[in-house]
Amino acid sequence: MTENEIGTLLVKAAIEVHRGLGPGLLETVYEVVLAKELALRGMKVERQVPMPIVFNGNKFEEGFRADLLVEGKVILELKSVAQITLAHKKQVQTYLKLTGCKLGYLLNFNEDTMLSGITRCVNGLEE
């Protein structure tokens, strides 16, 4: 499955989760429910994945934790905040750069509609 195919499925799942739960819950609630929903759709999903980084030739086993890693290819960063900032978007871009992943999503579940809360981030992904 390509990154774009995964992305299509996970956006549909995020919309369904948001419709079912609504906005305003803690990020961890959305994380566990979305992970289950994606797994039910046949995708491999890992939660709170330690992601190693290399800096100046030194490998650090846990540089950061990805909220969700789907099919080992797509990083999801989940938020439940009043407003997404440029810092949130840069966070996902940095995760992509450090891991070599080509696609990531910043999902803000605190929006009135999930479509308003989706930010797609790419790193060298061919469309």
C-alpha cells in the first residue's frame, strides 16, 4: 500500500472517529480510538513509537515518540487544541525529515469538523 493510499484510508477513519466522539477530548482518547479504527480497517498501527535520530554521528534511540505510525510509513501527530500553530506543523515536518518518512498528518480533533483539522505534510513524496 502506498503512502497516498494509506492517507486516504486514515483520513476517512479520522473523520469517522471525530463524528462519533466529537471535539474536546484528550488527545490520548483520540489516539487509542483511531488506532483501533485503523486496525479494524486492516492497517498495521503502532502507538507512541520511539523514533531514533542521528545527530553529529551519534544515534539516540529515542529522539521523539510518534503518536501513531501507520504501516511503518505514515506518521500521525494528534492534537486537541484550540488552534494549530506553525510550530505544530514544523514538528511534523521535522519528524518526517528525521525518519525519512514521506508522509505525515497533523490531526486536530478539537475542530468543529475533522476536515478543518487535517494538515497533510510531505517530505519528498511523489504525488
